[in-house]
Amino acid sequence: MINTKEYIESGVLEDYLSGNVSEQERREVECLSKIYPEIKAELEQLSEAVERYAFAHSVSPPASLKEKIMAQLEFKEEEVQEEVSTEDETPVLPLNSRNNSFQWGWVAAASVAALIGSVVYFNAKVDTLSQTVAKQQTELQQQTQQLQQQTELVAGLSSVDNQFVTLKGVEKSPSSAVRVVWNAKTQEVQLNVLSLPTPASDKQYQLWALVGGKPVDLGVFDVTGSLQKMKAIPQADAFAVTLERKGGNPVPTLSELYVMGKVTS
């Protein structure tokens, strides 16, 4: 929300009408005049005042300009009279009556050009605003979905069937820790990173379930403070995390084992 009174008194509207503004300021004036009626009204009043001033101080074209134009068109009064039928009662305007029409023609042309330019800029601004609104709506939808997912994950923590398994750091990274929430009844697995080193851009951590001594892939995850839903598993004796190439590996790299924890019966 802007202070429209201060904005109007800043002089930017006068600069806009005189063309003495940057491209960003021009777009700002056009946008705000669509949003705030008081700015639009002030802009219209200033525009009318400028137009009245232009008409009041208009300069008549030099007489020589008329002669040059007429010479190029090869107009002669005798030819004009010969081309007019004697039965036509439409009055023929004398050439000196064209002065005012000539001046008004220039003004009309300039007004039309200005109107076309305003329409083009307005349409461009509308397109930009539409794209911005669409982008914001998409981002809002994504944030809403993420919030809903987090809400569902947190709500699932209250189940009495949940088992909380803390994976502690091994020799490679003693200070690391990860917590796994596993529900054997629903087979759902959730993971929360408590402490893990930030991996290189081409690396990613991967969660494994140990079933009968064999590793089962439960998916890769990022180092964030939020709960992350992993692949489901119906049975597990332990869980472990290794650092693998981005996207994960079909088998764990044991030399890159960071944390491990057993499931209590």
C-alpha cells in the first residue's frame, strides 16, 4: 500500500506526461493508475491541462510550407475550378482555410500515436501482471501441497503402532544421527535428519532397511529439518544410511556408511 498523496505530489506524474521518466518509472505510473483511482484522476487532469496548454501555445506553420506543399501537389486554382461541376452546389473552400485544418491534423495524428502507444504499453503491462499472478498461484499451490504433506506426516506420528529408531553415527561420522519412524502395520517409513554433513552436489544420502541381513533400498533423501516420507517396507531388522551418487545406487557403498540403528522387538 502506497501513500497516494505523497506519490502524486512527488512530481512523477508530470515527468511521465513530459516523457522525462525511465522505463521502470513509466510502467510503475501506468500500473498504479490502474490500481488507485485518485492517481488515475490526477493523471487525467494533468493530461487535459497539458493538452489545453499545447493548443493555447500552438504555432502556425510558416507560409512557405504551404507554398511548398501546393507546388508538390501541383494545385492551381484554375484547375480546381474546372474540375468542379456547375451543377454541384457544394461550396469549395478557399486554400487559405486549410491553415486551421493543417494544425488540427498534426494534433490529431500525435494524439492517435500517443493512444496507440498507451494501448501497447498497457497490454504489455497486463501480460506481465498476468504472468506474475499465475506464477504466484503456482507457488502457493506448491506450498499448500507441501504443508498438507507435512501435516499428514506429523499426524501419523501419533499412531501407537509407530516404532522410533534412532540411527547413530558410525566410525566415518560419529556425530551424525538420523531418526526413522516405521509403522509395521501400515508399512510406512518416515525419516528425520538430526545431524548429517552436507553432501557434494553430485552426492545424495540413501536409506536402507536390513531384512534378513540383506539391504533393501528405501530411497534417497535431502538434508533438511523436515520429515521425509520414504519407501514402504513390511519388515525390517535395522536401518542404515550411506552416501551414494545422486539418485541412489541399487546396492549400498559400505565404505560410505554414516549411521545405523537396530529395530527393537
